[in-house]
Amino acid sequence: MIKFAGTHVDYGKFYADAMQKNGHEFYRHINSETLHHQLRIYRKFYPEIITELEAVARAVGLPSEFVLYEDIAASIDHWRDRLRPQNHGCTIFAIHEGENTFVGRNYDWIPAAREFYGTYQVDLKGANRYFGFSDESVWYRHTGKRLRKPYFVDAVNDKGLYIGLTFSNIDAWKYGLLPTHFIRYIAEKCATTRQALNVFAKMPGAIPKNFLIADAKGDLAVVEHATRRYAILRPNREGVLIHTNHCLSPELIKYDRVRARHPGTDTFLRYAETEFLVNQQLPGFQFTDLWRILRQSHYIYNDDTIWSLALELNSRRFNIYHDTAMGQKQQKFGFDS
């Protein structure tokens, strides 16, 4: 567990120190047009990120535009210019039954990320405390220490609010907040799903992703975000909400390229198996049922799973399971630990 407490400037110094220790190679070029548009948006909606990155630049002795471009703009250029995106296979589901709200998540990514991923406990001054889960921005072309840095794809805060993302196969982009910054903003500033949905209503998104949101009172939603439009999905009558890597909303299905891009995708199998296994445990779903679904499934859990989360939001009961060369490990965590 990597712990941080302090101001946004302190976080910038913490961020810089971590990257320097990991031998991070900072950008030495920028796309001025992309950075200009992104700075305008971040100054309006999330200026704290700029404060952090300017602190990073001072700490590492670089012009701030290099650090700012790398963290808030470069991924838009990468996304816009990509030749062939890789297959992604994450699964998230949530159940609200009675007074209980459960979340299960398997994060499936490249094997190299298994060596580097991090769990962070973040306590920023003036913000909600939260746990963030990061694959350290490891991707196919940069699987070593060259470009390691925190990139939260899940977070759960001390108000009992969870948000996590899955990959989208929609081809779109727009100037706006990056997915990891949506995760951070909502974890730091929101206490309920309703508040989180208001964030998506007012802030532009840069890159398509699917976000599952759940709060301690059982309000569940998925935001399928396609940058210029988004759709909100709600749970079924049994209080179950599942998302993998294909669109479910009728208005966005026509933009989804998952079958064309990955004919052998298992996203539909993972969705169906999750639904089947959850329904087997209803009624009377329990925390231990999450483990069975996450770890004993045929399709949901696979060789690419880096970590799994089992969360009971109303009681703040949290487990993370992760794989190493020595086998699966389990860790309980909480805000009093």
C-alpha cells in the first residue's frame, strides 16, 4: 500500500519523486494545439491537476509545458493516431439487495502490469480520502520502468462511493478530461452516485470509456461515454448492474466496433457468465459470493487478471486479490488501517 497525505503541491512532489525513482523518461516535445485546448478545459474544471503538474515540473527541473502535455494532452494524440488498439477484457458488476451494496471487479491487462501495479491510499487536503488502484500506466509499447506513473482505473472513497472503468471500443475523441482524472475528481469531490453523474453532465470527456458507479446507499449506474455523447444505464429489477467491454445502450451500440475489431472477443461471454453467477446467489447475496464469482469463473477470471476487488460499500468491507509469480494473494484494507 502506497500512502500519501498532503496538499496538491505536495502530491506533485510525491508524483515527481515516484517517477524519478522509477527511471521515468519525461517528454521533451509537445503538440501546442492539443495542450492549448486541454489547458483551457482543465483550468475551468480541474485546476488542481495543473497545480500538481507544475509542482512536478519544478521538482524535476523541466519546463512545465512538457509535464502538462504528457499528463493531460499526449494521450489524446496517441488515441487519435493509434493504428490498432489492443483487446481489453475487464469486468465490473454491482448488486444492491436490501441494505447491502456490493461491487466486484476483475482488471485484465497485459502480464507486464502485474509486476508494477499499485494500490494507493490518498488523503488530499480538502478532499475525500480514497483508495486508488493503478496499473502504473503500463501498456504494450512501454512495459518497463520508462513510463511508469499512477493511473487510477478504480477508486473507492471514505463516503462509500466507488467508480471504476472498463475499456470501450468506440472510435472517438474530444478535448476534455482524461478517464483517470474523472476517476480522481469523483473520488475526491463526490459522496453519491447522483453527484458523480452531475460531474459527467457538466464536464467534457476526452476518450471513450465505460464507468460503473455505486454508492453506499445502493444507487448504481453505468456511464457509457463516447466523448460527444454518453448514455446512463441502471440496474435491473433485482438490483444488478454489469458491464464488460461492449455497449449496452441502444443509442451507442451502432458506434461500438468490438466485434469488427476483435472477432474472438470474450466480452459477451464474460457478461453472460457474470449475470448467471450473480443470479445463482440471489436472493441473499453475501460478501463471500463476490469471491466465488471473481475467482472461480471460467471467463471472468483469466490469465490476464492483474487484480480483483471485492467491496461491500455500506459496511466499508474491502478486499483486493492480486496475482504474483508466487500465486494469488489477498489483502483486506480500510480507512482505519
